[in-house]
Amino acid sequence: MAAAREEAAAPLLLPPSPLQAGGSDDDEKEESCGRQWAREAGRLGYLALPMVVVSLSQYAVQVSSNMMVGHLPGVLPLSSAAIATSLANVSGFSLLYGMASALETLCGQAYGAKQYRKVGADTYRAVVTLLFVCIPLSLLWVFMDKILVLIGQDPMISHGAGRYLIWLIPGLFASAVIQPVTKFLQSQSLIYPLLLSSVATMAIHVPLCYVMVFKTGLGYTGAALAVSISFWLNVAMLVGYVMFSSSCKETRTPPTIEAFKGVDVFLRLALPTALMICLEWWSFELLILASGLLPNPQLQTSVLSICLTSVTVFSTLPFGVGAAESTRIANELGAENPGGARKAVRVAMTITVTGAVIVGGALLVGRRLLGRAYSNEEEVISFVSDMVPLVCITVATDALQQGVLAGVARGCGWQHLGAYVNLGSFYLLGIPVAILLGFVLRMGARGLWLGIVCGSLMQIALMGAITFFIDWPKMAEDARERVFNEKQAEHGSML
């Protein structure tokens, strides 16, 4: 495991001289570039494929809980659990994930620069900061039922969602530990502990959730408690690995008071990272809420929910590539190898575009099968089939964003630019266009989704332009400055 970690962090090899290997200059250049591309693709694949499984396993914990609740008598338990899960993701888990993603910059660049103690110190700061953030979030969840009633939601569903959220609060605090530890291991290319722990958590969660929902009398609140228990089991597995594994020997540092003095440095990256991720996430949630105001809201909301769920599932592949890319970029910039970072972007772009073409083509060919996977109603199936071309565009833009551009932003540390781009793309263009098309021009769900597509295309254009004009040597200098500007203070804190 340690050997694999060292290999993944090593800079790319320069092509050998033609005088050393013989043959023509062109043949040697082509051969060496091919070998470098294959080597980088292997490194990205080593990180990306397990991260896809990790993402799917973590997503499946909450999905399987809702599936269990769906088999309880009546529609109220499922409605309450579905609304509570959506609110939990929007107001809690997405924020924690976004803030923790700042560690992809801090820990990734520190590890590439061989400042191993800084990797551990930054992780401690992130865990403590996120645990404090959970306090006001948990208070918000406690009063969420009253908030839902105030904004006009059904009182019975609001009360049920509030109860579900209260039982999810322990899971919120567990997520405040899981996310930073995940980034801590990811920055060192220690992916397989994440893979094993997430799969084991999922395997434990399914029977646990069944028992909590159907055998204890807790009903739908048992599903929320099962999620919280499963998250803490995941915490125990990850923390246990970090504490006792020799692979973390160099980055495992003692938690001292002095180690938390750089919280402001973490927050300067964490807040824009959270905004960059959450602004896009929230725009799609607003899309679903707006569909409830359309004529025939049950059909419109159902179709948009099916489309959004499908996009979420398909985004796991570019998510894995983006996580791998950000790790490779951060490691290479920290090691003063801007050429290696640039090559990681190019390889990630090739993989992502290829995957988007394959997935989009498969969706178009089986456009009616997508609707049949969720419903037996012909009206729903036909509507989903008509939406598939727009879904394919979203799959492609999401693949480029998650698989390439967001990874570049996190690896380089320019998340603040990503936040500005997402704010302008979705809230100054996408959502206003969606409202115009959906309500004023009466295009319904198609208009709402088309508006978000416009925002996504603007997002890709702006972030693509920023990425194209990146000064990679300057990025490497900035990374080294970020890593070493507190080196002396952290060195003293660890003595």
C-alpha cells in the first residue's frame, strides 16, 4: 500500500533522449508521449475506479433507507423521509462535503511537497471546524418541522420530516469526520481503505436498516437512526485504519492545540469550495421545487425527479475521475512539476469525454427504458423519453464539470473563481431562463430543465476558459508558497 502511494505521488518521468535509445526523433517522441499518457491514465484509473464505488456506496446508504421506508403502509412515511433526505443533503451533508473538499488542495499539495505533518494538521483543523459547523446545522434541523409549516408545507409531512431529521443529527456529526478523513486518505492515494470501508458500511447498513424499520417498532425513523449508526461505523473503520496502519505513519500527527491555529487558512479555502459545490447542487433542488408550481405538478415533479436521479447516478464516474484528477494535480503542483499537472488534466479530459459519449449514446438508444425503470405509467415513460436529449446534454456538461474542471479548481486552489462562475451561471442566467421558459412561455418541465442546461453550458464555457489560460508554473509556485508559508509555525507546534 505504501509503495502504491509513493508511486502515485511520484512526478511523471521525462521522455528519454533519442541519442540514448536510438531511432528517429519523431518515433521516439511519439513512443515516449504514449508511454507517459498510459502511465498517467493508469494512475488516474487507480484512484478513480475505487472512488466511483465509494461514491455509489455512500449514495446507496440513504437511497436504500428510503426504499425500506417505501414498503411501510401508507404514503406519509415515504413522503416524510424523502423530503427530510433532500433537506438533509441541501442544508447539511452538501455543506460538509464542500468544506472538506478544501483538503484536496491543502493536503494534496502538502503531500506532493513531502510536508507530511502538515497533511495531518490540516485534517485535524478540518474535523474540528466541521464539528463546530454541525452545531448550528443540528439546531436548524431540530426546528425544521416548524420552518416547513411556516412556508406552507403539509403539517403532517412537515412533522414527519422533522422527526426523521432529528434522528439524522448523529449522522451529521459522523459526516463531519468522514469527509475530512476521506480527503486525508485520498490525498495520499490510499483509496482502497476508503473502498473497503464504504462497501462494508453498505453491507452492514442494509440488514441493519431492515431491522430498525420493521422489527423495532421505530418505523420510518428507524431508517434515519440506521443511517446515523452506519455513518459512525464508517468513522470507526476509517479512524482505526489511520491510527494503526503503517501507511499513515508519516502523516499521522498528534492533535495538539497549536495545530489548530491555522483554521483561518482552512476556512479561506473551505468556504469558497463549499459555495462552488453547493451553488450548483442547490440550483437543481430549486428546479424540483419549482416544478411543484406547474400544472399537473405530480407528473412534472416525478419526471424531473427521475431525470435528476439518473444524472446523479451517471455522475459517479466523472466524480471519481475528478477526485483522482484533483489529487494528481495537487500532488504534482506541490512537487513543483507543473508539466505533470497539465498532463493529468489532458488525460482526465480524454477519459471524461469518452465516457460522456458512451453514456449519452446509450441513453439515447434506450430512452424509453429509462422511464420504464422508474414507472409503469405510459404518460411518465413518454415524458421521460422526451426529456432524454436534455438529460444527455446535462450528463455531458456534468461530466466535463465534475470530471475535469472542478478537479482542476480543487487541485490548484482557485475555488473562489469556481464559486463566482457558478453563482453567475446558475443564478444570474440558468434559473431566470428556467423560470422564463417554464412559466412565462409555458414549456413546463422541459423549459425548467432547458434553463439549467443554459446555466451549465455557461459554466463550462467560463471554467473551461479559466482552465485553458492557467499558468501552470505560476500554479506550482503558489502551491509551494501555500504549503511552506506556515511551515515554521507548524514545525514548532509538533515539537
